[in-house]
Amino acid sequence: MRDLEYALRPPRTGVVILLLFILIFGPISCSLFRQAEPVEPTEAPSASLEFQGGDEGPPLESSPTSDYGIGTGDEPPPLESSTTSDYRIGTGDVMNVLVYGEPDLTGVARVSNEGFIELPLIGQVRASGLTAVELKDAIEARLRDGYLVKPDVQIILQEYKQDVVHLIGQVATPGPYRITHADTLMGTISKAGGFTPIAKRGKVKIIRKTNGGSRVFFVDTVRITKQGKLEEDVLLMPGDVIIIPERFF
């Protein structure tokens, strides 16, 4: 009888509320779960060293290591050295005689009026009429004769007291050349092996010493060689400096 009374009791309030909640909100929550889709992870853009879209940065410039650094285009031009290999030593010329490893044998010598120079140990050596190379060989031969086993000598001419002119620039063998009273510009250029292919023959410059300083004038050697204007060939004077410039194409 009590069981029947318990079964017939009305449901409790909490149970009723729970049932109502399930009936009302259950379908809505299920619909939400069905519509939700998993979100796939996206890859983060990777870093790149390339510039895109035409916005490339300017190339890096390397600063030169010096005022005339490698690759800067500011390299200085090569120095042009004169040669004295064909010059014949004469009276009054002054030279530096270097004997490597022997400072006591090294010194400055002047050619005497008789054509000799005076050196330690070996005494007088004839120098007049010899080239610097020939004098070097003569001194080394004398030093090998009882003094040094393997002498190494260098002759550096410092002063030219003879009738000498200096050719500078675009000739085959620039340097000092001894002249006589009848030597001309074209003859001396011929002694130097002639013009180089890039010589500017139409404007040869001559610098001549005068009592008050110096005089500068120009000679068009093309007129002499191509047009036969031999009267325009210039007689050279001792101390003349002849400059043959380079032709720019």
C-alpha cells in the first residue's frame, strides 16, 4: 500500500526542471556540435632573404681599402722608367757604385778627365766609353780576382756631364743620349728605336735651358717625315728634354 502511494506521488521539482532543460536545449546543443568543423592549422609564412614584387634592395658597395684600392678604378697609371743601358759613360759623369753585402766598397765615384773611377781595394777602373752594364762586369771581374767570391755590383748613374739630351715618353728606348754638334731631333729619335705605335708625332715637345730659365717649343715630325720638310728638323742642344706624348684615339 505504501509502495503504491510512493509511486503515485508527483515528481519532485528538481527532476521536473532537469527534464524541461533537456527537452528545450537538447536539440540546440546537438545542432551546434554538428555544425562545428575542425579548423586546419595554417602554416606561418617562412622567412625569405629574397625581395619580391620588384622591391629589391640596392647591391651592397664595398668600400676601397685605400685611395688606390684594388678594383676601384682609381689605380694610378704605371710609372715610366728611363733606361740607361745604351748610354756611354764619359768624363765628369757621377755614379753610385753599389756592392751588395759590402758597404765599405759602396760609394759615389766621378769619372776623371782621364776616363777612370777610383774604387776601394781595386783602385782605378776605366769607365769612359763603357755602358753601365759593361762597367758593372768590369768591376765584378776585378773583385773576383782575389777579393770576393761572388760580387754583385750595380751602377746607378746620377749626373751626366757630357753633351746629353733626354728622351721621355713614346719612343722605343727612352733615356739619356749623348749628342754631337750635328745631331738633330729625328736622328736622336732614331737612335732611341723610333716612335711607339701610340706616339703623338705631330706635337713633340722640347724643353731647352736658357740663361733666364727655359724655353718650350713644339715640333711636328709628321711634316718632316711625310711631307719632306727636312728644314724643320731641329738641331739639339746639350741638356734638351724631348717629350713624346701619347696619342689618344
